Amino acid sequence: MKTVNHWIDGKSVEGTSGTYGPVTDPATGARTTRVAFASVEEVDAAVAAAKAAYGTWSTSSLAKRTAVLFAYRALLDAHREELARLITAEHGKVHADALGEVARGLEIVELACGIPEKLKGELSTEVSSRVDVAAIRQPLGVVAGITPFNFPAMVPMWMFPLAIACGNTFVLKPSEKDPSPAILLAELARRAGLPEGVLNVVNGDKVAVDRLLEHPDVAAVSFVGSTPIARYIHTTASANGKRVQALGGAKNHMLVLPDADLDAAADAAVSAAYGSAGERCMAVSAVVAVGGIGDELVAKIRERAEKIKIGPGDDPASEMGPLITRAHRDKVASYVHGAAAQGAEVVLDGTGFTVAGHEDGHWLGLSLLDKVSADADAYRDEIFGPVLCVLRADSYEEAVELINSSPWGNGTAIFTRDGGAARRFQLEVQAGMVGVNVPIPVPVGYHSFGGWKDSLFGDHHVYGNDGVHFYTRGKVITTRWPDPEDRGVDLGFPSHR
């Protein structure tokens, strides 16, 4: 059986804890790999390697850092297919979706290649007689990233390329459910010329996570995952004096007004709800139909959903793959099983779906629930699977109140032909990312990704300018080169005159 080890100080390091976790092929249910779980001592070794590398890397020229990043970008591009195959094998998403994940991660590597412009600082001359003031940004030190299973390549690339471009060194703790892509990312970085110790990977569970949150040499922690864990990460790391950005869960709404193109809205709802089997923090999981369009919209969604081809991710004909684990599949199915008792109309029930020849895979068909109430479990919880809830609202105002009452505020969308309504929505809705006739409003790399309310704990979003600010801290330098006649004691407060 294949074993995934750690990556510390520029090389693969076998686990010494004796504890391993299983990695399965979601399409077959077969255990294909085991992953070494790090002990406290192994996490300490990774942090020590990063700390030792920090002194040299943080003072290296921007030209050297960007040269490594440009070479890294080229290697990632050359290995897109290999990365995508690893993602499909361990996560289960279809190959085309895996390639899209790699492409979105590459956007942030490209952003990191332009780091000199982001770090150029500011200078004000003659703020007082022969006094200049400069503002610069400097790296933090050793920083850590804790990433989820649903994007095993993209989310790490949201973090470490910018962090190391800013001069930090990095310790990554990827999901133990699909760890292989992270190791390949680290191997390619070393081949690109990244010095030993700048990027390290430790696999594991809560033992590894807690050690990173408590370690005195870790200056900051980035996290993407569920809301309860994001809250825990933020509370624990902050209590240990660390800077934290912790992105949590979501219940992303898609508001459809009566004037919308219902065919386009139905296309978007199916694509955004069921892509990657709904295992996306930006998936649309709740459609709010306004006015009398609900029946027609649901019929159009059902018509499209019934045609989706579900199968193994490495089958080119497959449009949707399995869920990550059997336990998660069963949990998602439970929401469909209980929906009718809580007042919903089960339009499509995918809980009995299977794939011939792959009966032990973690399969779940597309499920569609209509007339869902706001107090139903299927609406109140983040399901993270191929289940779409449709709610009804009599007016725009009622729909927006429903959306804003949600504890989450990650992403949301409106479908309409009315520019005034769209403008009003983007200002009134309480969410960090808004789409207008765009169902999954994930920002491009040079903007920042992040939500509001229980979808984000911390002050900074991921990547873009927020990412650069998170991985650096400001310093202001006031300089004076006085002439001889300026000498003398002055106990007054500087007035900058």
C-alpha cells in the first residue's frame, strides 16, 4: 500500500509516530493509501526547519524570490495532469473539475510572481525640515496553513505562494483524507529552487493541528474548513498570540427574481449546486424563488438535474463524482431522508443511487427539495453535498431578509434583468462575495476571497491585497539627517513643522 509521508526541510520524511490514517478511492471505496500522522515532535521538527530557513529567505532579494516562483509556475503548468489525477484519485471529483482547481490555484502563484509591486512601500519626503517618513511591510516569520479536503491543491496554493513571496516560511497541514497533492506541490517547489525548509508539509489529525496552534514559533495561521473548526482555530490560535484568518462554512443563496431568464437561472442552479458533488464552500445550496416563478423554476432545475451523468472521476463521461467518504455520504443522505417530515417536497431523491461495477463507492445522486422552510434542518445546516433546497418568497424584501438572517455570509447571487434591483441587492445583502447573474462569485486572484459573519473569523480575507497584508506587518521609519546648526536639546513633542 502506498504511504504518504511528511515533507520537512526539503525532503520526504517517514513518519515515526506509528499512527496512520486511511485514504480511500471514493469511486470504489477501496483503501489505496495510508498517510502518516505527525506527532508533536514531528510538527516541532517542521517548524524548526522553517525557523532555520527564515533568516536567509526573509532577507533574500525580491528578484530571487520571484525567480523561484516563476520557475514554480512553469513546473505546476507542466504537471497539471498529474496533480489533477491525484485529486481525482483521492477526492473523487471529475478530472475536468480537478484541472479547474489547479488552474485557479495557479492564479495565486501568478499573483505571487508580482509581489515586488505589492511590497514596494511608501515614502513621504520633507514631512518636517529634513525629515522623511517611509512605510514598509516585512514578513512575520514562520506561518502555518491548515487546509480542507475539498480543494487539496487549490486552497494550499491560496496560502503558501503569497506567504513565501512575502518572505515568510511555511508549514502546511493538508487534509488527511487526500494528502498526496500537497506533497507533490512541495516536491515541485523544491525542484523550482525553493530553499530547504521554506515550505514544509506535515500530515495528521488534531494532534498536529493543536501543536501548530500552540507552537511559540508559529506567528500566524490560515485555515479553511467548517464553521465550528474555524471558530476553534481562531479562538485557540488567538489565545496563543497568533494572527489568524479562519474561513468557515456557508449556506450560499441564489435569489431568482420574476424577471430573470429562468433557463439561465436553472442552468446556473444545477451547475453551482451539484458541481464537485456539492462539496464546495461556494456551492449554491439554497435557491430563493420570488413571486410565482417557483413551480416553473423547480421543473426546469429537475429537468436538467435528471440528465447529469454520475460516475468515477476518471471517466470522461462523468459530470459528477462520488463523495469523499462513506460516513459523509451517509450524513448528507440523512438530510434527504428527513426532509419530508419537516415539510419539504422531495422532488428528486438521490439517496438510492449507485454505479454498476462500483457499488462500494461513496455514491449519492442529485437531490432536490422544494418548499423548504427556514427552520428545516436541510436549510439550517451546511450539508456539503449534492442537495439543493428551494425556498419561496413573496417579494424581494422577504428574500433578502431570509438571506441576511442566515448565520453565514460567504457568497450569494441574484438572477435578474433589472439593473436597479441588482445594484440594490449587492449593497443590501450581508455576504462577502456577491454574484449578479453569476452563481459562484469566486473572485479572481488579484481580488480577495472571504465571507462575513460565521463564514470568516479574523480580519483578513485570503489572497489578493488582504493576503499580502495578512502575511506581512507594517513598519514606519522616520529619518532625519540634521545639519550641524540643528543641534540642541528640545523636550517638546515633535510637531512635524
